[in-house]
Amino acid sequence: MHTASVKQDSPPELPPHDAGLSDLPASLSAADASLIERALRWTAGFAGWSAAGIAELVASAKLKRHARGKSFVCGPDCSPESLLVVSGYLVVSCVREGLDGTESLSPLEIVGPGRLMGGMSLFDTGAEDVRFHYRAMEDAVLVRLPVPQLVRLLDAQPRLWKDMARMVLKNQRASLSNLLDHLTGQLHERLAATIDQLATQHGVPAGAGVKFRFRLTQSDLAAMLQVTRQTTNKGLAWLHQSGVISPDYNSITVLNRQELQRIAGKGQRTLAQLQP
């Protein structure tokens, strides 16, 4: 058995590139502009962009830092923006309004570095007709990209749409897979499938083991699975006693990935149907 600790994902160091960065808005420092540029070049959907195109997008972007526990909401009443995670992890929830007018949160997934959110609005300005709540699980840095400017730059170079569409569709498939994990099958299948997806998306595999570390509470996990915290705790204890996982403070180590996927059962077979 092997385990591996997760290191915080971060964009690789790239040689400085000054093209166009001299014409920056007063609100954007040179250091922030450089960080945005590196984050964009590190993201698949922007890999084929020219230096001039990246520089123009950087000039219209905003860099936002969110301390652990801080949250914000995006929806139809907000400026149309796509959000790119540079560092840290966030819980994404759907804001639901009850018949009595009270609001509640339904956690959907956890997103980390390199994930572009709000990508569907690039293809349909009415796509984001729901409100999403984002909560930083740890200190997080995000790039806010104005959709109109992003679409204009893509239209100027139509070949760039291919990489962008691939990335957005890949993200959409990951989101759908996460929902299937949370909602299909018996509790032990759903819990196992969810842990397996978290390990795939946010862990570092090493041999038969993989470990992911972030501030995911049992309450967060229970909300994703639509069960009580006590039920989730029993499920985690059963997986631990079965020798499949080893929960620790702010982390879970998967000891037997093959057995975890076997327990996921129906959920994993359903997800397999999504593969191309």
C-alpha cells in the first residue's frame, strides 16, 4: 500500500511575458496581471491564445482573493462573468428558494485550481439562470473574466473556440458525474463513488493509495449526498472498518482504490456510460 500527500495545485512558473501588460487598468497591479496571465496560460482552454489576446483579456480581468470561509453568490442579476480558480478549493452550491421565500443551499461539487466556472454562458447568455453560492474551503484566488470581452476575443479568432468548447464540455461532464455520484444508488455506493471522484479530481495517486486534503466537513459531505451528518458518519466509519479509507483531520486516504470502486457499484457503471 502506498499513500501520497496532496500538494496545493498552483500554476507552474512561466517566463515573464510583458506584451501588452504595460496598458493595465489602474486597479490591476503588475503582480496581479502577471498572476492572471500565468493562470490563463496554464488553463487548457487558453493554451492556443496569442500573447496579444491574453494581454487584452488580462486587461479586462479582475483578481479576487477569498479568505477561508468567505462566500459569494453569482446569478442572473450579476455581471456576466466566468470564474477561473487559480488556487484553493471552493464548495459550489445551488441557491434554492422555498415556497415561503426562504433560501437554502444544495451543495453540488467541489472545484479546485484550473477549473473555469460559468463557461456555458459563453454559448448562451441565458444559460446561467440560477444562482450559485461559492464558499472558500481554504484561502482561494479567482480570476473574474467578463463574458462579453471573452466572447469578442474568441470570435476574433474562431479556431480558439475548439479548445474552449472542449474544456467547457469536459467541466460539464465532470459536474454531471459528480451529481450522479451523489444521487444514484444506495448510500454506501454513493459515498464510495463520491470519495472516488474527489480522489480522482483532487488527490495525488501513488500505487494503490491516494490522499486528498482540504477542509471538507462531514456536514458538507452529508449535504451533497442529501442525508444527515450522522448517516454520513456511519458510512465513513463502515468504509474505515472495511480497510478501504483512513479518515484524518482535513484529509481522507484511500487505502484500496479497487475495493472503493467495487463498492461504488451501480454508480460507477452509470458513470462509465458517460465516457466517450
